[in-house]
Amino acid sequence: MSTTDSTPSWVPLDARERRVLGVLVEKAKTTPEYYPLTVAALVTGCNQKSNRDPVTNYDQDDIEEILHGLRRKGAVIQVEAGGRVPRWRHTLYDWLKVSKVELAVMAELFLRGPQTEVELRTRAHRMEPIEELSTLQAMLQDLASRNLVVHLSPPGQKRGVIVAHGLYPPTELEKIRQAWANRINADDEAPLPRAAAVAAAAQGPPPWAQEISLLRSELETLRTALHATQEEIKQLKDALGA
């Protein structure tokens, strides 16, 4: 899904905003029965140990501050207010002008940062099916044409291509480009065993690692749902004076 308007509808995001949006997208796709999310559910989702890099330790005040900033930017809205526990949903389909699969790709980049195309396909596949690597590569080229994705690997590199989202503030993006350029140069100069290890890593995780990652994700999802339910029961009891 692309737009003919050359002016983007989105603006750069800081690390905290990217994490919250990534969680909103992830939970909307993997556990739609608990979406939109409460602040309590967002705290748990942002701080979970799996499918996140880096691991964070946000509290409710942090999340509320982030959400209000994102609402001012037009990236989220609040729903079910007025007597019920407030919940939040993203507006990224309109904000980024993307399709369902493209949004899954963007969410993974928000949640984990730069990664290889192989890793990205494996991880995004848990939210939306991406059957072939070539399908993802074509999608990434289209996203790059809209400045939503940037390639960090040298031009012409065929394997182990590193990609990132394009919503970093300019100064942060430049630091990331430089860091990956230094890393790639260091790998090129490494002894043969090290270069072989890098090449193997670029092929992505083995199947058993993917299964463990999915199980961990499901466990974190159950924890998020339980925590959100407990928070709603607590707020209901407070409202009833119990």
C-alpha cells in the first residue's frame, strides 16, 4: 500500500515511542481478543524479556507520558474512556500508509532494531505470513522508497543484508549507520573462523530456536493478558468501593 503524496504523514520517533507502538501492533495481531490495550498491559508488553531489544523497565507513568506524546503526533488514540478502564490503539495503517504485512515488518524493526532480512522474515512471520524471502525483499525495497526502511549493508551485498526502519531521528540514524559500518568492516577483517560464524549467523536461527522464541512469546502474551485482567478487576473493585 503506497501513497502518491511525497510528504510523509509520519514523523521520527524516539526509542520509547517505537517500543510502545511495536507492542500495540504486536498484540493487535497476536492477541486481538485483548486489544486495544490498557496502560497496565502496555507496561507488561514493553518490558517482556522475549522479542525485545533492548529489554526495558518502564512503569505506568512512563507509558502514560509516551502515549500522550504519541497521541499528539497522531499515532495512537484512546478508546473506552469514561467509566471504564482506558485503552489504547494505534493508528499506524493511516499514519504510515502501510499494508498488514508491511506493518508487521515495521513492528519487528521497532521492537528489535536492525536485523538481517532472514531474521526479519522469521520474526515478522509470527504476526503475518511471509512465505518467501524474495517476497520480503521486494516489500523492503518498496518501504525503502518511502523512507520507512533503510538498508545498512554495503550496496550490492546479497547475503546477510541488514535493514532498519526509517523512523529514527536523523542524529540517531546516523549513529546507527556508522555503528553498523564499523561492525561490517570489522567482520570483513576477521579471521576465517570468525567470518564463517558471521556468515552462519546471517542465515538466521535454526528451526528449534524459532519454536522456542514462539513459545516464549506465547508465555509473555498470557502474562500480559493475566496482568491486564488483574488490573481491570482491581480498578472495578475500587470503583465499587469493595
